Amino acid sequence: MAQNATALQADLVPAVVHQVIRLVAPQAPQHLQSDHQLIGDLGFHSLALAELGFTLEDLFRLDSITPERAMALRTVEDIVDLIQNALAQDAAELPATAEVETVCGQYGTTWDPAA
């Protein structure tokens, strides 16, 4: 997607990633912290991790996350770093704000960058 007025601002990437993690996490806290462990703190299991991966791949148009790379993703910050590094290397794209709103709507919530 070409960068345009409806594209998400790059500084909102962590907020989007946090919201998607909260939506998918089996044990999501109200306020997500960068050092939360995906498996230990948030209750992720293989199916939820796959859902998280597919959702982020679709939203940011990422190439598939290899199993080896996925095994290294342990914290919320690891996921944010993955997305930001992919964006910096042109291996991902910023979604439109409407796309973020659509993903949130699929989980019965609204996009709130301040959450």
C-alpha cells in the first residue's frame, strides 16, 4: 500500500501491536507491558500464537514468520521489534488506520491508540 493520509503513523506501531496481542491473548491484562512473556504472562499456546502471527502478517503484510524466528519471540517487546525491523527493511508495510479498525472490529472492540 502506498503511504497516504489514511496510513497508520509509524509511531503508533507499538500501540497497534499491543492491541492485537491483547485481542488474541488468552489471559490479556488491561495494560500490556513490553516485558510481558507471551507464554508465561499472557497464556499464549500454539493455536493463539499462530493466530497472533497470522493476524500481524496480514495486517502489516509481513512475509511468513519462520518457526525458528517464532521460537525467539518471547516477549511483547520482541513482537514490536520484529514489526519495526521489518518495516525498516521494507519487509512490511504500515496498514491503513481503517485496516486496524477492521481487525479490532473482528474481535468486538474498537481501535484505541491510547489503550
